[in-house]
Amino acid sequence: MRVTDTLWFVRGDWLVSRSLADHRTGIRGRFTGTASFAPVPGTPGRLCYREQGELRFGGHRGPAWRELLWLAAPAGTADVRFADGRPFYLADLRAGRWQAEHHCGSDLYHVTYHVLGPGRLLERWRAHGPGKDYLSATTLVRDGRLAPAGDRSQLMASAGDSLDP
């Protein structure tokens, strides 16, 4: 599915389901929760991405959260930054698929996005290097409060994430 503007597409509330696989330790895990792309007050063209939920990873089970800033960039793209403002990667969902990379020390993070519909987005991270070797696959589904009532169950039933290559 094509998207006219990346920020306009992601804006709002989402349900999040993420599978994680650490290839060094063999540990697998899961994160489930919610996410919101909310306007930053007083700063047009900025969304704060905040996800929160529960992480189950190996023997750990507990609350988890993260925040990122998504800034409007030219031609409907978004400049994604860490919460402290440091650059992270460029996101461009206009073609319905996108890939980007982020170098962190000697490790390389590769992200792919796939827009499956107006209320469904897949995000896949592959981190590899001397310090990391993991894969995460995330499904974001529009929260039912924003999607038409009939669509939510259909989206949730077809939503899935996979760590298969």
C-alpha cells in the first residue's frame, strides 16, 4: 500500500506485538503493548513515538517502554531520532516499503518497514556486529478506537509477526 505522507500515516494509537530472537544466546522473547505517535505540543511537524507494555525475554518478565521522535522531512518522509534528539534513521513509507540502516559503534542495525494496509504496519530489525546479533519482528495494528469497529477484529486476526527469514 502506498502512503502519501509518512507522519500522517503513523500518527495515532497502535497495538504492538514484537517477537525477539537473540542469535548468540538462543533466547527468544516477546513484547506486547501499545504505541502512540502523538504531536509534540508547540512544535509542528513533530511526533513523539512512545511504546509501553510487557517484555518477556528469557527469565525476565516486566514492564518495558521506549520513546523516539519522528520529525517531518522533505516530500513526506520522516527524520527519526532518539528521544534525546540524536539522529537515528530516515523513514519513507510512501512506496509502502522502506529500508534504512543505523551504525552504533561496530554494530549495524538494519530496519525494514512494510505497510500492509491503512491500519497495519510491519517493522523488522536485524542487528549484527561484535556487540549484537538479534532479530526483532514487530506488527503494529491501529488501535480499535481509531479504526472502524468492523475492521479491528479482521486486522488483529490477520496480524502476525514472524522471525522467519
